[in-house]
Amino acid sequence: MTIRILLVDDHKTMLWGLERLIQAEAPAFTLVGSASDPAGATALCAELVPDIVLLDLDLKGSSSLEILPQLLANGKTRAVILSANRDQATLASAVKLGARGAVSKEAPTEDVVAAIRKVHGGELWLDQSLMQALLGQLVAPAPAANPEAARIATLTARERDIVKLIVEGQGAMNKELADRIFISERTLRNHLTTIYQKLGVANRLELYVYATRHGLG
């Protein structure tokens, strides 16, 4: 079975070399098309539905990560990233978006051919450092839950309005604040008591400090 390949690279010399490399592997490899910009790449991929798209990570100053989901949307095409960029975070993002291989532009041609074969066969082709970076992200401990966020989430919409009113009032008397939102002073005090309990504060001054610290104003 021949592997149908679409090349995407904006460097003419690199593209020419890749074309010759693919043609040299015939009949195992078949070059179905070449593109040098994002629009051309997405259009050709949708039209030709290649088995493999060999994709330069940087196309005319824009990241190929932006079009990677579109290239893979047909459910058949698999992507191998070809890049001079050794930034592990960027390459890891490409893998998370669906790329199944990453090859350095400085790698020997044998590696490019091997990557295409492996990815077409359903395997990954990633160097050890990139694999370690991905595994590190997968096993990294989840950030600890923010207890203040949990407290704030218990506030009702009305209670949030009152907290905001306290911040904006800057020391105004309860009666004045109650009049602003058309409730009685007693109702305002009841709301404040509940808010104090939910947020773990003792009075209006502590509530003001808490609210400004956590952006509730």
C-alpha cells in the first residue's frame, strides 16, 4: 500500500528537497501535492485527503498549530511536524492538537522516512526529550484548589451585588447603602451576616479588605 503524502513548507529549497525525498521512496510513498501557506495547505488537504501531511511548524510567520485541527478534521490524515523549532512546549502543543510525529529539520533523511512510516502505521515518532516533556505534563500534579474561590462561589448574585456595593460605598452607612438597592436596612444586615459567614470575615471592614483583595468590587 502506498502512503499518500502532502508536503507543507514555505521554504522553496526545503520543499524541493522533500519532494525529491518522497519521490525517491516510490512506490511506497506517493507525493499528492505541495503547499507553502496555510490557506493552500487546508484547501489541498480537504481536497486530496492524504494519509500523511508533513507540516512545517512555521508558515510565512504564522504558526501551523492554528490550522492543524483543520488538516486532521477528515479523520484520515495524520500529521508529522517538521520543524527547526526545538521549543518543547510548542511541540507538545502540536502533539496535543493531534500531531503524531515531530522531526527536526536537521535530522537525517532516514529519520523523516521512518517517521512517516511509523505515524502511518499508527505509532508515535517523538524524540526522547519531547516524550519526557509530554509525560511530565501528563503526570504533573493538579493545582491545589483555591479555598477562597470555593467560598466566593457560594455567594448568590444578590450577595455579590451587596459586596460590590460595600466596596463602592467606601464607608457609607448601612441605611444609605440599603436605600441604593431599594431594600430595608434590616434586610441589608441579614445579607451581610450571611456574607460574613460564607467568606469568614467578621465585619464590614474585613469584608472590604477581602473583597478588594479578591477582585469582588
